[in-house]
Amino acid sequence: MKSGLKLLLITLPIIALGAAFLAYNINNKTPPLQKEAIEYAVAVRVIKATNSMISARASGFGIIMPERNYEAIAQVSGVAEYVSPLLKKGNILPKGTVLVHLNDKDYRLIAAQSQANIRSVEARLAEIGVSESNLKIALAIEEETLNLKSRELERTNKLYQSGTSSQAVLEKAESAYLAQKQKMQNLKSSLALVEPQRLVQKEQIAVHRAALEIAKLNIERTKLTLPFDARVGDVMVEQGQLVRSGQVVAKLDGINAAEVEAQIAVADVKTLFNQHQTGVSYSMLDPAALTNILLGVGVQVRVQMKFGDEYIDWPAEVSRISNAIDQKTGTVGVIVRIDNNYKDVRLETLPPLTRGMFVEAILQSSPIKAILVPRSSIRDGKVIVADDKNRLRLVPVEIAFMRDRVAAITGGIEDGTNIVLSTPVPMIEGMLLSPHIDEVLMQEITSYEVE
């Protein structure tokens, strides 16, 4: 059979029959069952936003130093005649204690010599006074004698004019008058020298009195007296030892107050008073401005030290800011003062702060109302929350400050909002969440609250 005829009689009828069968099956086949799409909630850890009171905080470490220290320096030379038996390293001595007494015999002899010199000059002054009186009396007598000589010369001259007296008698009278006048002039010269002589002696008295005062002062300087309550740090003198002027014989630390210069990050210091100082213009490089502002904020301060597994706190106050900011570390020295360092000392619970202790100074501002969240939950100034329908939302927030592992939020979220801690992957705005409260983290955050 020819191929064309085969195609016409066999192949085409089979193809048409298959197409008809396929069309029948498609038109009469039961459609597949359709299931509705189900949305699954993603499980996430959350905490409940709760209004809390929290303080900004800054801390730094430093070494305890006494606020006042005293170096007992000899102002005069001498042999140490007396050294206080209490002048031993570690002893606490009260104000007014005589630490060292140097031999003062040399200075007492100088004082006695000065007093003798003063008495000698005073006697000379008395002698000058008597001489002055005698000269005045002599001058008065000689003045009367001069008057007599003058009248005698006048009479002789009249006699000579009348021819009754000779030239020789007149000349003798003139000579007697001039001699008396010269005698009076000598007395006047002697009397004029009395006052300068008196002034010279008075100056001599002043010199000797100054020497006496110096001697008395040196006698006082032979006693080295403690000017305030202090603890002995070091002793460099023994009884019988020759002490030279300018030599340090002992070093003592004041016990009324101690100080520590804590190195604190400038940013943390700025955060402290930013909670209370708005619109204040200052330079972070100006320690004087920092001191004035920080003192006006009312920062609470305590000094803390670890003893074994326990921490001991001492109340303190900000004294001043150091004169420079470390540009390399970005820290500033905040000098903190601890009053009554040795008052109510209890070795078990409150030991005294002594030189060289390494402590932490903690500064806290007044508390503010804020919502606390883990700082890890902050993402570019936003937090993830689960809304009232458990839908994911990204919410911008206002952050007052960061402290340790938490951030204090003062705007953007409300009390009771679920803060999402674990980030779902992928994170889609509006996705359904299944929140689970992290009780452990809630308790940890609560520990930052101010009581």
C-alpha cells in the first residue's frame, strides 16, 4: 500500500481518535482540591517595656592619696635632743605633737648676747641724755658769760673813745668776748651732735632686737610640731643625730580626708551633666569649666574597693577636675574627696583609706524616668517591637544614655510594649510573631533601677 494511502486511512484516524479521547478526559476530569495558605508565627524572645528610674553613671580607677601631707623639714641645724617615741611608721599622731626637738643652746646664747647688747646701747642712750642735759646747762651759763663779756667790751670801747682807756685794754676785751663766743659755738656744735648720736644708738638697738627676734624664732624652730592629725609615713632621724637645715626628718599623711584622681572617659563625664544642664556652652578641653558645671549638677559619688569577694564603699564628693585631658585615651582626671577617712573605722566593714590603695570612683547623676532595654536591641536608633497584634514593627527611639549593657529610652515606645530581642530571619515588617518573655533578662535589667 502506498504511503499516502496509509497516512490517510490509518495514521490520521488514529491521531484524531487520540485527540478526541484526550479532550474528553480533560473536560470530564475532577479538578484538584485547593487548600488555604496558613501563616506561621515566628517565635521570638521579648521583654516588657517598663518605666524605671535610672541614673547616668561614670567610673574610673585611681590611687588613694592623702589630701594633705606634711614633711617635717628642719629650718635650723642642731643635734636631735629629743625624738618622740610615737614617731614610728604607721602611728597616728594628734595635732600639736612635738616630733623632734633640736638642741637650742647656741640660739639661746645668741639671744642672751643680743639682750646684753640692747642693755649696753640703752645705757649709752642714757649717757647721751645726761650729756645733753649738761651741755644745755653749760650753754646757758656760757650765754650769760657772753652777755657779760659783751657789756664789758661795750664799756671798754666807750672809755677808749673818750681817751680814758688804752688800745691794749680794748683789744684784750675784744679777745675775751671772741673767746667766749667761740666757747659757746663749741657747746652748740656738741649739742647738735647729740641727736644724731641718739639716732645711731636707736638703730643699734633695732639691730640687736632683730637679732634677738631671730634667735627666739630659731629657738622655736628647734621644735618640729605636727600642724594637723596625721599618720606617720616615714622617719629619717634618730636621737643624737646631727640635723642640718633643710633636712627632712619625717613624712606624715593627713587623716582627715583622702583623695583619688580617677581617670574617667570624657564622654561619660559629659553624659553625667547632660542630664541636667541644657543649653550650657562649655569646652570639654577646659577643666575649670568642667569643674564648675560638674559641681553644680549634684553628682553622687562613692569610692569602691574589692576585698576578696566583697565590695566596700566609702561616701565621697567631687572636689575638682585635673588640669589636663589625656588626648590619647580620651579621659579626664576627676579628683574625688573622701572626708573623715579615719572616723568610724571598722576593720571588718569599713577600713581606712590609706596611701596607695587602688580604688574605683563611681559618679552617679540624679535618677531620671526611662524605659530600660538591652543595648544590643538598639539598631541604628531603632528597636524591634511586637505590636498589639503581634506584628513586627521597627520603631525609632530617643536614647538618653547608655549604661553598661542597657540603654535608657525616654521617647518612642510606651510602657508595656514588647521589645523583641532575637532578630527573625528573614526580618519582614508586619510579619507575625510569637513572643516569649525572657524572665532572666527582665530581672537583670531590673537590677539597674534606682531604689
